Amino acid sequence: MRIRTRAAIAHLTRDNDSAFFISYSDLDSARIGTIHSLCAEILRAYPSEAGLDPAFEVLEGGLAAALQAQAIDSALAWAVTDDSLAALFASFKRK
């Protein structure tokens, strides 16, 4: 991501006639990452404020998807037994 950011800035400075100064040494020390890595860093810095176990780990994509599907199945299995939700299910198609 740092390489792509550096290339994008180089492209901007090359195509821009105005005086545009970029310190590449500052770019090397800048925090550059995904929104996911930023959020994980904030949560690791302040786990108690977020109500998390300080030793939490981010799930891998496949495991997260499997757990999400399991949670949805469990929620739907519970919901179909609740008579007050019958009208809600009536508005959805099977798939």
C-alpha cells in the first residue's frame, strides 16, 4: 500500500505544474494501511473502552463467514418459533 501511495503522489506531482512539495522521508514514516488495520490498532490500544478482551484476535475471512452463517441460521431457527414474527417472515420469499 505504501508503494501505491508513493506512486500516486509521484503521478500527482509530475502532472501538476504548481509547486507541490512532498517529503518522501515523511511519507516513509506515515501510517499507511487499510481501514481494517486502523480499526484493529485502535481497538488494541483501547480494548476496555470497547468492551473487548485485550487479547482479542481478528478472525480470518473464511472462519468469520462460517461463524456469520452459523449465527444467521441460529437466529432464523429461533425466530421461526416466535409467533410475533410470523408476519415478518410472510413478507420474504424462500430464498
